[in-house]
Amino acid sequence: MKSLLTVLMAAAVLLLSSASAGAAGAHNDKETKEDIARHRAISAAHEGAAKCLESGKKEDVCNKELQAACKGLAIGKYCGMRHEH
């Protein structure tokens, strides 16, 4: 009985979370196009950072260039992306 209650509660949580995610994630065509443009701009900024590093510049210099290129596009000083070092 206890495991059935646990399963039912887990199912309810999943249903509620997927319903709220669907409502929050719904975009109209204009918003979808804006998201696409934002992703492309962020991608271009990260490609620029990769090319900066390939050119032999120091990581802190390339990170500053990335921050400048991403101003207003993404969250955080790594333009919405951070990886291990």
C-alpha cells in the first residue's frame, strides 16, 4: 500500500510538472523566431571565443571578448554556457 501511494504521488508530480512546463514553454511564431535569432547570436559569440582561443590569445582575453559579444543576449559572464576546466 505504501509503495502504491509513492507511485501515485510520483505520477501526480510528473503530470503537474509536465503540464506547467508545457504552458510556460509555449511560444507564438514571433517569440520562436526571436529565440532562434538569440540562439544564433549566442552561437556566433561562442564561435568567436573559440577562434580567439585558437589564435593563441589568453583565456581571460577571450572571455572578455565573449562577454562583450554576449551583452544582453544570455545569462552570466560565460554567455549562458560554462564548461569544466
